[in-house]
Amino acid sequence: MKTINIAGVPEHFNLPWQLCIENGEFEEIGIDLQWTDVPEGTGKMCQMLRDKETDIAVILTEGIVKDIVAGNDCSIVQVYVESPLIWGIHVVANSKYNALADLENTKVAISRYGSGSHLMAYVNAQNQNWNTENLQFEIVNTIEGAVEALTNSSADYFMWERFMTKPLVDKGVFRRVADCPTPWPCFVIAVRNGFLEANEQSVALLLETINNTTIEFRNIPSIDRTLASRYNLKSEDVKEWLSLTKWSQKPLAEKVLNNIQNQLFDLKIIDKKGTFAEIVKAV
């Protein structure tokens, strides 16, 4: 049995992995898959890959592209979710800010530097024609940290996946003022290069197994009820999310990578661009 360590956010996107683990599907192919939930998100997972605390990460595309360009010795082996991530832009419920335009030159709560919440603040600012050099950040680590920061006014707004944040909106903790979809596929699977070189066959088997599940995922009986109960979501929200979400079983295309890098470069998030061969590996 080959032990493989994998990390991902404890969110609805990763239920296919949990179901495969619970059903013993990885064990059937000789893999003991050890999953680690990382509520801090992409910035933390990039560090885990660098520190060899995980072999694989299911991670936001923009964050891992940025970190590979910055020297993280890993590669993207596949797109996991093809559709955009819909980032909700949230303020505390009693905030004086009522519209997206009101948030220009205010402070944004982010999980950490290099995270999706950090990088998408730049994308949103560019979309609104704000001066990105005026962006101010408050590191909050987790969604709970964001609640605290917005409540005590150490930050003014918070960007996080819309459906995972919806329970806080429904409870009257947050108010959502706008959405900001990613202009690229949202999640990819990244593997440490040293691990990939030594275990390419195991990684290929792992991808085949998860892909078989994601192809059929939305057709699993009562999957909407399973998602709702596990992630504290309303059934109607889950149905909307499922209708908007498209999993992928394909590698990241060079054209898509070029688009991502061009946008990150224009936003001054990266100061150079990597080659396709440096960032993407076929398995």
C-alpha cells in the first residue's frame, strides 16, 4: 500500500475525494490516501507543498501558478474544477457600505498573502477600475477570523466562495454586496515534482479514480441532500451550485495558462512568467 498525503479545503468542492476515501476506492488500487483539511486555503497549501508536508494539493489555480513561478517545486497535473469560482464580496451585516463602489480604498480581509482571497482582491479592483496600489489587507487566516475582523472593524470586506459563506449571510452575520467570478478554471491538482517523478504510476491511478467519481458526481442519488447536510448548506443553494459547477478530467491547456499568467503579470502579482513545461506536467 502506497501512502500519499493530500491537502484541500474542507468545502463542498472536495466531497468527491471524501466519498472515494470512505468507499475504499483508493485502497482498491493500493493507495492509502491521507487527506488533510486546510481551512486556511491556498496560501497555506502552497507552504505545505514547499515544506513537503503534503505530496498533492487540490488548490486554487491562480495561487499555485503564482507560487510555482516564485519557485515552488511542483507541477499542475490536472484541472479539477473547470468552472469559475464565484467569490462573494461580503461586509458585516450592519456595515455602512451598501454597494461595491463604496469599498474602494477600504481594507480587505484575506486568509493570507498568496491566497485566493488576496489575489482575487486585485482582480476585483481591476474589474472596478480601482487603483490596485491602494489595496489594504488584514490577514485573518480563516472564515471565522474574517467574521471577527469585520465585526470589530479591523477590516471592511471579505471575499470568499459564495456558497460556503451563504450560511453567514442567511444568519445575518454578513451581507453580500456583489460577486466576482474567477476569469479561469478555479481548482487544479498540484503535485510536488520529486514525489511525481518517483510515483508517476500511483499519481496516474489516483487521478483516474477521482475522475471516475467527478464524471458521475452530480448523478449520485440524493447528492444534493448529502452536500447540504455535510456542509451546512440549504438544499436550494446546493442545487444552484451544482448547476454552476463543472468538474474536469483534463490537463491545464497552454492557452488557459497563458491567459492566467498574463492577467497575474498585468496585476503585478507575478513579476515574470514561467514556461508551460515548468508549470504543467502530463501524467
